Amino acid sequence: MTTPARQATGQPGQLGKPGIYTQREIIRLDEMLSSHPQERWSEKVVQDGRNRAAMICSPAGTPGDPHMHPDFNEWWVILNDEVEYAIGEYEPFTAKFGSIVIAPCGYRHDIRPIKGDRCLRMVVGFQHSNHDLKGLEPARQVPLDDLAPPNRIHTSLDYMLSRHGTEEAWSEQVLFNQRNRANMIHQLPGQGNRPHWHPDMDEWWVVFKGELEWQVGKDAPFRAKRGDIVFVEAGRAHSIKTVGDESSIRLAVTTPDVIHHFLDDPAAPRPPRD
């Protein structure tokens, strides 16, 4: 079931205001792309008290706007076509669907769509961020560090699949900072998690592979597939199960110190909302 947006006052490109997709229980990638026939647009999709997340779509050849943020890490999830990033003094690299890219605070970043008419990225930043600090050209270029997760500058979906495969269930933290913990989770058909709820934070997910079914409170279950975004407000119980014949991969975004109250624990408090 798709819930209505809290407010439908924003227009594409106005990232400071809630738009038609903000805080929806599920945002379907196909629907979002079809609702914006133009090549260039932006739309806010998540505001969870920690982050402002927005979709930004632009064609290959769109010029960059090199800048930096002095007080927070900015990060992105690539959802369509190919985008080139230059982060700090690291050599430019290409990010494709399922890539997670991080610009640590103080690192200049230059973002340039390079392949496709609808290069789509979800940017996750501080709620009141701006682009006032323009970045200087790097004095040199060095290869990306080949470090293990979390917090690689570029964590591609292909890298994670080569690291873990798809024969067994796995979960690994790919991003951790003062505001967020992001886990990439792989589950086999029929596998799911224990129904639970969070008392003090909204949780949201991006589906990278397969199809998943969410049960939220007493609502009818709904399914999400590749590229879809799911949002559940604090205080609502939820469970997730992989459906169909293909394994699933999702990115789960929470606070660093997330609290779980499990419904199968008789000593745990009950969720305050259906």
C-alpha cells in the first residue's frame, strides 16, 4: 500500500520543501522516472530528522559544480546510468547502479553525469546543507584506497557481490558516521527478519536486487523491487521477506546506535503505532 505524502506542496527542483514523494511508504523508481518526462529534475524523497535525501536526475554532459561541506559527510546512491565522481585528491571514477559514494567532510567533490540521458543519483546530506563553499582544484590525483568497508569512497554493488557472492545470506556495514549507519543486506528467497520496531528513528531502504515484501504495522503487505525506496516511521513495527525465486539485496539506513524492540520478545515494549 502506498501512503499519501505528508504535504504535496513542493515542485521538482525545490529541495527545501516537501514534494509529492517525501516520506512515502514506498517510492517506486519506475513511477518516479515516468512522472518526470524531462531529463533534468530534482525531488526530495526522505527527511528523517538526520538527513535530507533527494533524487537528482540529469543527462550526460551536464557540467559539475565542485564544492565541499566543512561539517558533514555527504553520500550518494546511484540508481540509473553512469556518473563520474572526483572526490578530494582521488582519481576520478565511474559509479553505476547500486554504487555508494562518500565525500568526507572537507573533501571537494565534482559530480558529472557521463553516460545516459537520465543519470539518477540519490544524494544524502545534512538537512540545512548548501553549496556555498566552492572547492579548489586538487594539487594531485592519487588512486582510490582499496580498503575494506565501511566508508570506502566508492563501494560498488559489483564489489560487494564479488566479496560475498549470492549463495548465502550476508550483511555488511558499508557506511558509518555520526548520523547514519548503512548496512547492505543479502537474503535468499523466503528469508526474512524478525518483526521489530524502533522507538526513536525512521528507517529507510533502497532495493538493489530481487523483490522484497514489507509488512508495516497492520497495513496490507506491499512489495518493492530494484531501485525502489521504502520508508517506515519511528514507532511502527515492520518485517521484511525476500519473495520470488531470486535473492535480494537492500541498503538499510538507520542511526548509528539503532534500538530494536522485537515483537517475539515478551519482555519488549509494544509498538505505539499500528
